[in-house]
Amino acid sequence: MTPEQARTGMRVRVMEHHRVQERRGLLGTVVARYGGEDYVAVDVRLADGECRLFWPHDLEEISPLRHGGASWSVGPLRVSSGALFT
């Protein structure tokens, strides 16, 4: 991703070209953005709760639905009268 695309709250994955092999493919959420026009870095809270600083070009935005996130659809609901709502 480009520095302009990096936004707080977005879900990201560490790209396969990251220099630290153990971080490749990790998922997280951008929690902060630092820098100015020339240099931008983002703080990412990883799935294990740890925060790490990354360059935007080491990350790609992901959709929660593509990687096991919940879909917010709800199945049929029953109320105490036994009626079924869909």
C-alpha cells in the first residue's frame, strides 16, 4: 500500500517480501500513523496483541470476510411466542 492509503482502523496483512520472515503473512489493525509527506510509518496491532511499526509498502489492506472475519448476517430468530422471523 502507499503511504496515502494507510489509515487508522484498517485491517492489514504483512506482505511476503517483509525482511523479517516470522512476520510475513501476519494480520493486524493499523492503530496509529506517523510521519509527514516524505516518510510515513504505521503502528499495527497484530492478532497476538503485540504492536509493531511497519512501512506502508510492507502491508496490504485486507477484507475481514476474505480471512475468516465474521459476516454480520444473522440467521432466523425465534421469539418466545414461537414465531419465526427471517
